[in-house]
Amino acid sequence: MALDPGAAALLRALQAQSAQQAAQISQLMARLADNERKLTEGSVASGGKAYNIRDLPGKEVPYWALITIAIPASSTSQATGTHTVSMDGPLCVTDLYCYWRPTGSATEQNRWRPVSSVEPEAEIAAGTWISDNIDFTWKIEDGANDRARMSAELPSALLSNGRIGTGALPVMDVFGAGGSVRVTVTPIRALAANEQGTLYFVLGGFKKLLSQAYSA
């Protein structure tokens, strides 16, 4: 049965409008992806003016990304952990934390311990020793392009502040949506059977949800 001419014309108009809207959405998503790529790669925005990711429209939400790496006994081989960034927006990292949790110790099992044998001054003066620590070298890379954040693996003492390992990054680091953050560690001494455990790297900062308008 043929459609009424008026209804057919209305249907064609609605189909054309729908196709136009789909094309506009596709163009918008492509522009957002291109802007994010430029920011991640350190490129310059249109007009020759550099801009910050905070200038892009989108909601910012606090976020802590966790990367765990198991360190077995009797090993000095490299070990790697990865966090995959979700597709809803880039991960913006402002702080880095690292903790060590022994899993084989009879006295310190499942307690948070230092990530270096470097002692805080107060405990050195007291003549005490923080047991069940670990010493290693480490590096962080952008898994999307294998771009390392340091020229070589760094000592774990850089992450350690006595019993609390913490540090603000020199500048905010941005990992693109759909990409990944990769942490590699290399123990500098083999652990005994009762010293094995798990490293916890925590990347603090926020997620930029480019698909959502900002709201409190």
C-alpha cells in the first residue's frame, strides 16, 4: 500500500535530518579524538596556541588507577603491570604512590612495608630496622606508543619516604582514552621464600570525561 504523498515527504525529511545529525555526531567525535591525541602527544591547538586539557569541555572526576606487580622469591627478572585507560576519556595523573605488601612473611604478612631499604632519619637514630622492605628499579611508559617517562630505570628509593611512598609529579601526565599505562620493575636483589610479595603502584589524578558536560 502506497504512503500518502504528505506522509512520504515527511518520512524523507526525517530520514535526511537523522542522517545529517549522525554525520554531525561523527564529526564531533572525530574532533574530540583529534584534540585528545594532540594533547597526549604535546601538539599545539588550532590557531598556533597551546592549550591545557582542562580547557576541553567535559566533566573531571577524581580517579586513582591501580597497577599491581607480583614479585616472586629468588627472582631478579623484570616484571610488568598494566592499567588500561577506558574509552570515556583520558587519564590525567598528578601523583604517584607505591607500596609493598609481603605475602610470605611470618611477621609482616599483608602489612604495608617500604619500597626501599632507605630508612627515615628518626628510625636510623633509634637504631631500629624496617623489616620486609624491597629494593628495585622502575620505569613508567605510555603503552600506546612505548614512550618512557624516564631515560632509564630509577631506584625505588625515589618512591620511598620512610613508611609512606608518595610524590607529586613535576607536571600532569596524560594517557589517552583506550591507551594504557605500563610499569616495569626489576628487583636488585633476589628475595628469600619468606620475602615475596606484591607491589602496588597507585596513579592519582582525575579522568576527563570528554563525552559528558561538566556538572557539580
